[in-house]
Amino acid sequence: MIVPQKLAKILREVSCYLVLAFLSLAIVTSGSQAGNPKPVGSIVISAKQISLFVSGQSGGGTLSFKGRHYPFRLGGIGVGGIGISRLEARGEVYQLSRAQDFYGSYGAARIGWAVGNASSGQIWLKNSRGVVLHLWAKRKGLMLSLGGDVVEISPP
């Protein structure tokens, strides 16, 4: 049984994580929109997500860049949200000059929801090389997704 002090501590920690996630979203989205950069590629992702305040996801996808297609796999952990869903996302890639700069660790900010087949959401990711991914997500399942993640993108 959770005592009131432990519950209060958990709620404070979750609140801090949500504030950090919102700040991350604001920083990533403002940085990627500065000067209205044009996308240099596109991306398609398919993943499974599970969340109970701590989230995890795994899956893969394809980067389309300079006329070539690069398959990849992804996995990550994060904070914020509750539920289980299957994620299908499409999006744009910004600030990528070499395909090898696509792989690595990304900080992500996400917001979205799913109830059955009805869903909506966006995900912004940025890696240490400055590559930005903006995804529009469709989910199937039951999920409230609001938080931040660290996502690792690697070759298959």
C-alpha cells in the first residue's frame, strides 16, 4: 500500500517530468522552426509503446534521404503517459547533411492520445548532431502520451 508521503513524492516527480517534457517540446519546436528550414528527407516509423508514467518503445522504420532508403530500428525509454498502443508515424527530416548523422540518440518530446482506432499526436526529436525529426503519429490502442524520451536509432 502506498502511503500518502510516497504518493505525494511520486506525483511531484511526475509533475517535474511533465514540465521538463513541455519545455523540451518548446525548445525543439522553436529551434526547428527558426528561419523556416525546408525538410531534406522523410521518415516512416512503426513501433509499440507501453507507458505507466515510465514509457518504453521499440520498432523500426525507413529514412528516405537523397533518393536512397535507409532502414533502421529504434528503441527508447521515457517519462509521461499511460497506456499501450501501436504507433505508425510519418514525418519530415531537417538539418541532415550526411546519412550517417541520422543514427544515434535523440531527445524527444511527444503529445498525443489514442482510443481504439481514433488518435492524434505529434513527436519532435533532435539528436546531438542537430538532426530534427517532426512526426505525425497515428496510434491504435488506449494511450495518453505526454512526455519526453530518449530514443536510440540504429542501423538494422
